[in-house]
Amino acid sequence: MNTVKLLFTTFIATVFFAGCAGNQQYKTIESICTPNLEKAKAMQTAEDVLSRMHFTLEKADTEQGYIRTAPLTAAQWFEFWRSDNVGKFNSAEANLHSIRRIAELNMGQQGEQLCICCNVKTQRLSLPGREVTSSSQVPGMFSTSNSSVQKLKLNREQKKQIAWLDLGKDAELETEILRRIERQIAKQK
């Protein structure tokens, strides 16, 4: 019963804080452009920023000016050192669902300036459920768990149905990444 109370309290707090964030505006930026910046220097700066945000690089091509990260599972409420959930809604969503993000950066010359664009794709894990015919079966809805021990152990048919659903872009995280890169570039000049 204590687990149910804890889950209910966490849910109410999350909904409350997400609701308070609903009216706030976050000014997003699509790209940053810096004059007289070498692509190799910008790539190194971007890689450093992404690493500090706990992203792992999956691909980095300096010649093409392209960086893609491996999927990063979103931070939970107790991971205060992580900064990949920008905004209260994203924080609440990451605590209610299994969320992951993939960041892609593209760099290219536009006249005398090097411009950096960021695209962050957000995905949510979808687990297939089992049919529940009574309340005593709820702990085993997604696995072979029981009310005293919760485990995620899926059968073969369920494993085939697991999927990451595309939730679209995370403009707030894109903006945060670009702002951090811009600040880092400004410090280096």
C-alpha cells in the first residue's frame, strides 16, 4: 500500500509542477552563426558541450560538419547533475515515461560566418501490455511481476512489439545546446 501512496503522491506533484509550467514561454533559436570560426574548432566545441551534457557521440564528421549522438535516456528527478530535460514539462514527462533523445548538429559556411543548426529528436518507449481481467493481474500487466516484486521480464511476443515512438523535436533542448556552444565559443575568443 505504501508503494501506491508514493506513486500517487509523485503523480500529483508531477501534474502540479507541469501545470505551473504551462503558461511560461521559452524563446527558442534555430541556429547560431559566428564570423571567422573554423569548422574544426566549432566541431570540437560542440563535442565538448554534448559530452558535458552526458551525450555519447555516435558519429562525428568534421569535413561534412555533422555530429549525431547515440540515444540518451532522459534524466530522472533524482539525477540533479544532468541537464538534458529543459523545462518543467520535459522533466515531468521524463519522470512518467521512458524518454530518450538524439541530437544532430549540422555546421556550414554562410558567407563569412559558420552557422550551426541543432535538431533533437525525442522518443518514448512503448511496451505492449497483457490483457488484464482483474485487479490482481495489474502488477503483471507488462511483465511476469507480482504485487511484492516488480520486474520487467517480457515474453517473446511482447519483445517483438517493443517500439520507440517518435514524439517530434525538442526545441527547448536544441536551444539550450546552441546557447552552450555559443557561450563556449565566446569564451575561446
